[in-house]
Amino acid sequence: MFSLALRDDARLAPLEVWHAEEFADHMDRAREHIRPWVGAAFVTTDVDGARATLARYAERQARDGARLYGIWRDDVLVGGVMFTDFQAGAGWCEIGCWLEPGAEGQGLITPACSALVDWAFARRGLHRAEWHCRADNQRSAAVAKRLGMTLEGVRREAWPYGGTRHDKQVWALLATEWTPGGP
Ligand SMILES: CC(C)(COP(=O)(O)OP(=O)(O)OC[C@H]1O[C@@H](n2cnc3c(N)ncnc32)[C@H](O)[C@@H]1OP(=O)(O)O)[C@@H](O)C(=O)NCCC(=O)NCCS
């Protein structure tokens, strides 16, 4: 119902349980592209799996926790951003993102993440936003850099995928480092 214009042809809006079929169709386009880089539970194979992801986020949002937002380009769901964790009491959150391959390289994700950071810092008074990615995920690290995040460290061999334990980078941004409105 409510959406934020990212530009003329793209909008950001809550991704909810009633989007399950649309989310499943999108996942069919995105699955192989995102599989190496995101949590396994997010990479579902059918409408029931898609609905379960959306319900999981809805339940966490009801407790003021994680939240999920879709990006629609020309009214087609092409990806999204999320608070993978949101800890209002402790003052920190973690932000994540994904796109189907046809929507990559168009500048959709950075402004969408900026909107989440703005809300977390300016509206909710959080102090710290984190970004976790596989150390070899250059496109994801580039988003963290564009947001003005600092690479704080590497959790060595913390990301098992495909029989290999990959390093995981932890990036973060403090509220005092953020210019309202984004980079
Ligand atoms: C990570 C991911 C979401 C980044 O997407 P992205 O499209 O590279 O990021 P942005 O939306 O910020 O777009 C920036 C790119 O758009 C380009 N671009 C095109 N038009 C643009 C515009 N009008 N404004 C800004 N950038 C624009 C930029 O040049 C940049 O491309 P480049 O890096 O090739 O120079 C995407 O690679 C992805 O889905 N990967 C798989 C899943 C994943 O890794 N998720 C993150 C897990 S930690």
C-alpha cells in the first residue's frame, strides 16, 4: 500500500505474506544468482517456501525485529533489502540485500539501503548499522563502501558454502558518520 519512489520506474515497499506468489516467481529468476551469497533459508524453491520466508519476517517485524522490503521496477518485483537483524534496545541493526540478475548494475540497491539506514538512525535512534558479506562478494562490499561503511574485520572461515569455508567481512556505519538523506 505504501511505497517510496527510488526513481521514476522503481519503488521500495514492504514485502509481505500476500506477495508470496510474486516472491516465488521472482525467486525463480533470482535463485541461482543469489545462492552463493545469501543465507540458505532465503533461497526457496516454491510458493510455500516463499510464503514461509515472508511469514518469518512478518513475525519478527511484529516483535520490532527484522523487516523485509521489496524493490519493484516497472511493477515487477526484482529484489529487495532487509533488516536481517534489528535490535532497538541495543541500538544496532544489520542490513542485507539481493537482486535478480537483470536488475543488477542499475543503482537500485544503494538508495534502497540508504532509506533503511536513514530510518534506523534518524527515526529509531539506532547507533550502528552492520553489513555482513562473503569476503569475495565484491558487488556486496561495493554497496557497503558506497554507503560509507568501514570494514571492521573478517570472521575467518565463518561462511560454509559448497564444501568451502569462506571468510566473512563485517562492515559497519555509525550514526555519527551518517549524513541524513544518504550518500
Ligand atoms: C549485491 C547486489 C545487490 C548489488 O547490486 P548492484 O546493482 O551492484 O548495486 P547497486 O544497486 O548499488 O548498483 C550499483 C551499480 O549500478 C550502476 N548504476 C547504473 N545506473 C546507476 C544509477 N543511475 N545510479 C547509481 N548507480 C548506477 C553503478 O555503476 C554500479 O555498477 P558497477 O559496480 O558495475 O559500477 C547484487 O550484486 C546481488 O544481488 N548480488 C547477489 C546477492 C548478494 O550478494 N546479496 C548480498 C549478500 S551480502
